[in-house]
Amino acid sequence: MKYLDEFSDPDLARALLDQIHEATTGQWALMEVCGGQTHSIIRHGIDQLLPDGIEMIHGPGCPVCVTPLAVIDKALEIARRPEVIFCSFGDMLRVPGSRDDLFTIKSQGGDVRVVYSPLDALRIAQDEPEREVVFFGIGFETTAPANAMAVHQARRLGVGNFSLLVSHVLVPPAIEAIMESPSCRVQGFLAAGHVCSVMGTSEYPPLAQRYQVPIVVTGFEPLDLLEGIRRTVVQLEEGRHEVENAYPRAVPAEGNPAAKAMLEDVFEVTDRTWRGIGEIPRSGWRLSPRYADFDAERRFSVEGIDTAESAICRSGEVLQGLIKPPQCEAFGRECTPRNPLGATMVSSEGACAAYYAYRRLDLVEAG
């Protein structure tokens, strides 16, 4: 296939669905570990077309959603400072902190700017040397190389007024934490293709063997997801637990060596708290000692943050795959995209936002 619309071909989709129905005899719970995959599944109604024996569980694959509340509150505190230009991707501006969000800080006079690359923030720092420029560096392994490059370039060019507020998280430790949970029902995983395009697939075979679960790397279009589901179901029905790459057009087994070298230079592995889940050991990155001078958290000494989550928001359970968004009593009522109580509703990759956008009326009104 050469063109994107071919990956939505209805005849090919029906053929894959027929194969999935034919292969399915048991009851299987599969988790997609990517918010983009969640949105594609809900948008195209893929979960509704699958056999009754297959349940799709939405995992903690939205980077905005899992950014811990304490880090959001630190971002807000830094953004309030008059000497700071605070730069971020647009999807972080409405993520609620304990009391405010970045839009509120901007409306109160804070210099909060939306950029499309961390290198845009670096250029702002070069153009305005009298100001402190902070970029909010969040996300999984996918966005980390560009953030690492920005810090690497700042150090090389001697741009001392640039820093990074880091909250990067890693997928394999999250899979491990999910499988170790006493409430885990997951029997197979769809791994995120864009993460594997950076890191490769070498981290997944030990997980598949240890937890006896198939892990299939897949993309984001309807046919990608259906092929990933088909391969996962076939493995489960045959009693296999292997890593398969169903996204070879984008994912080489070794990943991207140049990106991995940049990550190894700039970051080091650390324990990381995930919003709604808690601390997962060695599940994130922080700046390595070589780049510690560019750590915004250290530069601005943000301490004494008291966090306060919404008392009625159940986004943590959504992130862990324990409930579907409509099972939260606030969904579509107190919590909407205009008035989000949790990051899963405001993020463009959040599960709650997907259900609200594509299936709110039939699910909420039926309740």
C-alpha cells in the first residue's frame, strides 16, 4: 500500500474482521498502549465490530494524561514568574493542575507560548537573551529525541537562558506495572508503533516471556489496528506469547540508532510518578548530570507544591484500564472538554475525550 486512504479500505477491513471472527473462540482482553490508537479504535468503531469475545482495554498511553499533577503544578508556578517565557505544545495548556491551568496563567499575564517544536523555544531563548525560556518536555519515547536535541543544541551554542521541565515516561516499565497489578485482566498488548520506531522492539521479548502475553507492534490506521488485533488473537488462540512487528513500514527492529544515541547522551533513567497510577520504578527519564544546568526544576527551585486532585474524577481508573470513561459518574456531566476535571478529558489523546467526541450521546444518555 502506498497511500493513507488505502489503510481505511472497507473491503480490506471486512476481510480482516472476518478473519478475527473466524479465529476467535475464547474470551480475550487486549490493551492498546497508545492514546492515538485509542482514538482510532473509538472513532472508527473498531471495538464495536469485534467478536463479543474480544474486549479492548484502553491503557495509559496518553502522555499528557499521565504527566503527574505535581509536575503540572510546578509548570504553573514557573510560568507565573515575570522573568519566564514558558513554552509548551498546545495540548498541555488546558490540562488542569490543582487549581489552575496554563491558559489561566496566560490570562493573568503570564508569558505562555504555544510552540510546535522544542527548537522553536530554543530560538526564542536566542532572540530574547534577557528572559528565561522554559520548554515543557513531556511524553513517551516518541517526543524525547527532539527534546534531547534542543538541550544538546542549547549546550553546544551556549544558550544559558534555556531550560527544560522534564516529565518523560517509558512504555516497557508501564507494561510491567500493569501486568504486576492484582487487578490486571490484560492478556495481550498492542504496542505503539511510533515508540518502537525510536526504540526498536528489543525491550519487549523479555516482557512477553515473563508475563506470557503476546505483544504486537502496530500502527494507527484502521487496517493497522485490525491486523494487530488479528495477530494478537491468533497467538492467544494458539497459546503463543511472542513479539510481532505488524508495522514494518515504520518500525525497524533496531529502532533509530541516532535518536537512541542522543537520548543516551542527554537523559538518564529515573523513577517516575504517573498521574492516576503512582510511582513506577525506572519508568522515566531526567536530564543527565552533564545537562543538569538546563533542568528547569532545579533552576527555579520549585518546592512546597501541594497537589489536590478532583474528588469526583476517576481518570486514574481509566488510565489503568479498570473502567471505561462512561463508567465515571462525572463523565459528560460535570466533566466535559470545556470543563475538564482530568487530563483524560482535555487531552487530544485521552480516552475520555475520545468517548466524548465519538460516542457520548448513546453511552451517557443510555445511562
